[in-house]
Amino acid sequence: MYKNIVFDLGGVVVGFDPLNYLADRFRDEALEDELFRITFASNEWRKMDAGELTREQAEHEMLTVAKKAGHYFEVQGILDDWTSMLRTQHSVVSIIKQLKKHGYRVFFLSNISRDILNLIEQRDFWPLFDGGVASCEILVNKPSPQIYETLIDRYHLNKEETLFTDDNPVNVKAAYDLGITAIQFQGAESLLKSLTAYGIDLKRKPNKEKNKKRTAKK
């Protein structure tokens, strides 16, 4: 029986789809691939998420690469605007609220930089989480096993009672390899169907007595 549901943040709870973002912005596949390599897929971005570089340091290095490639202004525009992707996914937040009503514990596990984590922590949905692990806090990104194990150890979770969803199939496989049930996120409707398949039926009425007992244990 599952008791703990773990959500990735970017691409699941908040919007984050850089490939589509670049396609909408530039409409030039070759240019999009180059800009993706310089920004979202860069080593600097990875280090920023892992807390090894500040945003200022990472952006300086990305812009240096961009200037050499002749794409300084395009990359500067991306760095100025990309956070517009981070819209709250209300359909997913609705699922989280239903999970909470049914007595499940909800956590996050995310590759995310400190400044963006601070930004998302201000969203109305943030208090719904019972906890979580951000890559910038422990200096390790998914799919490293260490970040998953940190979540499990920090909150004393049983892997067999934990279900994880992420839009990145590599991160999903990493969780699965550690013995955690994992679902590749492909939209709120698909997630609901997957949860139901794993015995998490959010259409039934919440067990209020069960919820009271769990609250009392905290």
C-alpha cells in the first residue's frame, strides 16, 4: 500500500518545457538545438542546479560561450525570459490536494537552483508538501541515487510505500532501479489513471478517521 507520493517540480508541478519554449520563440530547429546546448543542456545549468554555481556565475559562463558562437543576444533573451515557463500546473496541484485529503504524504524531489526554489516556495501550493529534497541543497542532481536515498532517509520513508513521478524518463528509471515505484509524468489525466492503477483511488470518499490518526502521529 502506498503512503508517500513524490513529485518532481519543473515539468510536473510547475511548467518547464525548454524545447517547446525555444521552438515557439525561434522557429528554427538548428538554432534551437544550439541554444538548448548553450543554456538548458549546458554543464553550467547542471552545476547551477547542483548548487555548485550561482545563477550569476552560470549565466556569465553561458553568455561567454554564446558570444563565441555568435548567439549572445539570443541567449541573453532566454536568460531574461525563461522563468515565464514556470506557471503553476493547477491540474496537478488539484491532484496533490486530493492526495492530502485522502491521507497521503506528499513530497518533492527536484533538480533546481536556489533562486528558483526560493521563487517557487512563495506559491500557494507550497504548504501542501510534507517535505522534499532539492538538488541545490545537497549538491547532487537526479538521476544520482544519492538524491533519492537522501529523500528516503530524511523522512524515514519505506521505498515499497513510495511512488515517484517525473517527466524525465532517465529520472524515472533511476527511481525504479532503487526499488521505488515510478511513473513518467505525461499530464495530469494520465497521472490520475496511473495512480488508480496502483490502487490510489482519489474518486472514493476520504477516510476522515484515517486522516485524523495520521495527523495525530505527526
